[in-house]
Amino acid sequence: MEPRCLSLPDASVLVFPDAVEAGEAAAEHLMKAAKAAIQMRGKAVLGLATGNTPLPVYAELARACQSGRFLFDDVVTYNLDEYYPISPRDPRSYRTYMHRHLFSQINLPAHQAHVPDGSVPESGVADYCALYDRWIENDGGLDFQLLGIGRNGHLAFNEPSDLPIEEFRQTPTRVAKLHPVTRSDALKEFDGNANLVPARALTMGLRPILNARSLVILAMGAKKASIVAKALQDPISSKVPASLLRLVPHQTVWMLDEAAASELD
Ligand code: GLP
């Protein structure tokens, strides 16, 4: 079934009957962007996300790879974020999530997959974050970025901020303090024990994210409806980080299910 297409002044929004169809469409969008980049410059650089929302995307990418429809030999990936501090081997790390849901299912060479390393020592973490941005730049920037949205509007772990919009959009990869809403949403990954939820994370900054040549943001379910309406229809504000995607409307597609779209006017 064709998605419903909403034309907002500064956003393209596609509304799908359910999360699986939206995920499949996002995977198709990603593969198309990757194929175009590989054809043009010999490789595709993809920004990847974690959380529940991208799972149908990764399932579709795994199917595409296993059937030979899309191969990852010429793909380089950069994940958006990671808890800090955390061991990459910790079952709750985003590195483990990526291995389980995508990297172990596809033919992406291990050295071409980057997830911020939550085990770098405190003394070297600022340099490590700057290096992560340099790796992305040296790879020619992101051809495609996949995004979810937090219930408080965060992108990756770029949490709501008081910074002026122009300053916020230039933020580099860095260590960030997690917002109380984010920490409470993370409880389920940490056995419901608030003391185990990290207070900080490494997050790709808004600068590399918004510089991506193509972006898809996914939001599913009724619990995202109110923040989606704010991000798309209230004035652009650093208090709702996802609203800054409206600064790059031509590169960005919002893919929602009916529930997440239910509070749009
Ligand atoms: C986490 C991630 C975000 C993600 C968000 C939404 O906080 N750092 O990148 O978009 O959660 O998660 P979910 O897709 O599970 O709703």
C-alpha cells in the first residue's frame, strides 16, 4: 500500500499503515542512497541508529544482503551513539545491539563498522570524539543518516538544549549528559534499575548529522505522537532537537506510522 504523503512547508512526511512497512521503505531508501554513492564515489558512508524503531530496517537489510540484492563490501558505517562509560562487550552496549541485529547478519567487513567506543578512558574521551568526527570527514561525510527520535525530541543523544539554534546545529561529537526522560526510557535495557543506567553517553553531534546528504527519521507508535507534532509543527527550537531537521528539508524524509502521525494537524 502506498504511504500517505503530507506536505508540510519544511518537511516531507510519509505515513505508513504500520512500523514494518515504514521500516522496509526506510531500508529501500538507505539502499538506494548507498547504491548511488557507490556508483558515484566507490563507497557509501552510512550513519546508523539504535533503539527499537530501526529493527525492521535492519531485518530488511539482512534479507537484502542474504538474497544478494544488496552487498556491503563498499559500505562504511558510523553509529550515532553509545552509553558512556560501557564496555563494547557489555550486552547492553549499542555495539552489542549492532552486532546482534545487523553486523552479524550482513557481509560488512568488521573494520568498516564504527560504533563510538564507550570504553575509552575519561582522559582521552574528548580527543576520541574529535577523532570520530575526523574519520567521518575523511570518509567524505555521511551519504545517508538513519534516525529515531527520543520522547523528548532528542536526536542520537543530542538532548534538548538552551543553545541558540545556529550554535546547536554546529555541535560536534562529544560526551553528553543524559536527560531524565532518556534515562527513564533506558530503564528497560538495565533491568529496571535506575542506578545501572549510565548518566552520560557519547553522541555524534548535530553538525555531522545535519551535514548528511540524505536523512530518514523514523517514529512509530502513539508514544511518539506528541513529540512528532512538536518537532514538525512548532517553531524550530533547540528544546526539540529533531525540529532542527527542518533546517535541511530537502535532504530529509520523515517516515511515520499512523499512530505517530495522529497528533499532526
Ligand atoms: C535512544 C537512542 C536514539 C533513539 C532513541 C529512540 O535514546 N540514543 O538514537 O532514536 O533512543 O529509541 P526507540 O527507537 O527505542 O524509541
